[in-house]
Amino acid sequence: MPDAETLLPRGATLRIAHLYPDVMNIYGDRGNAIALQYRCEARGIAAEVVDVRIGDACDLDEFDIVIIGGGQDREQRRIADDLCARGAAFHAAAESGMPMLAVCGGFQLFGHRYVDQDGSEIPGIGLFDMETRHRGADVPRCIGDVVLKTPAGDVVGFENHGGRTYLGAGQEPFGRVIRGYGNNAEDGGEGARTNNVIGTYLHGSLLPKNPELADELIRAALRRRYGEGIALPPLDDSAERAAHAAAAATAAGRSRATKKAG
Ligand code: GLN
């Protein structure tokens, strides 16, 4: 492996737009921003996380990665108009290969719409060809530890959602469910993926326990800004791998227990 100096441009900098961190942040989603920043700085890449709140100006051309967390129906209602007003810019950035990570409630609003627990429609930006429907207060939520199979390897996390998501015919899922409920507890799909935009129900937070996925977002951002040849020097991920293995074991234990209980 040639040394990092020659591969990573000197003074490489990445700017991460963290959408609505004060509203859309449950089950540790802020950890995704922290993980991206840590994994950049550990390689000498300067990483700036910029909080983008409702009403804040945000020129996506000045950013390299976008992340958004989850939130209850009430929080999603609060941000929906602001997010939709930025819709066209998100479509253009996605087409240009900008990596984005949208988790749970944020993921749902990257689709066309979310019909919430009360039956009210919350509009989305339609980056993913999908829609989500909450099945109502008397239908159990999809809660628990999850293991997914994705093209980039197994991904682990935690889900808690009342909404059921249905992908359009041509919309690629992010992964296939090995353990857990996924988009709708019916078709085995989880999340959605369009270009470098990844949507998933997985909280936890997600990226600290899935370092390959974090690096995939960082690599995509570096290549978009500095050119195709960029490779990332490896990090010592022993702690991350141990956390990943522990989460996968918990999920396996839970699903065995559920089956036995079933
Ligand atoms: N409010 C949405 C639902 O219940 C998303 C919840 C979340 O972000 N965890 O499905």
C-alpha cells in the first residue's frame, strides 16, 4: 500500500452538513457526524461538521457529505417544509454523486411522502422513489436489533419505526434483512440507495459500528472533490469490529428468543 501522503492530497478538507441536529436526532444519530469526523481526522483529513437548522442558508456546493437523523412524527412535521424547499438542490447534489446518509425519520422524508400515525401526509423531497405509511397506533412498531446484507458487507444497527416503507419498482434497497423488520416487515428490503445517497432505518448510532460504511461515504466525498484515484489508508478498527460483532450477536440472540416466544 503506497503511503497515505501520495494518495490523499495534502490539506484535504471535507465539509459535512448535519441537517436539523436539534430536531432530528434520536437513538444517538449524532454519532454519525462524530464517526465521520473522527475517521477523517485520524487520516489527517480536516473535517468540518456544520449544523444546518430550519431556515439556515446552506449552499450544497460548499459541502461534501450530508447527513440527517431520525425523529418522531412531530419532529418530521417541523422540518418537512424547510427540507422540501431545499429539494431541487438535493436532487442536483445527488446526481453529481454527493454522498448522503438519511436515517429513519430523515430517510422517510427523502421519499415522496410519509403518511403519519394520524393519517396526515408529510411531504418529502422524492430523492428515493418510495413512500411510507404509518399503520396506526394499534399496530406494533418495528423495534429491535438488525443485521443487513449489503453489497459493502453486513451492516448492524437498531430500528424503531411505526412507518412502513414501500419502494417503487426501480428503486434499489440499501440492503436485505438478515435479522429484523426492515422497510415494512414484508418484502425483506431495508432502506434505499440512489447513487451515493443511502437511506436506512438503522439507528444506534450506525457509523461507529459499521466503519466500512463510514469509509464508503468518506471515499465517495474525497473522489468527488479531489479525483477518482483516492484511496483511504486503513485504521485500527478493532473497537469498531468488536462493537459490530456484539450488535450482530445481540440481534441473533433476540431473533432466536422471538422465534422461541413466537
Ligand atoms: N416517526 C417515524 C416512524 O415512526 C420515524 C421514527 C424514527 O425516526 N425512529 O416511523
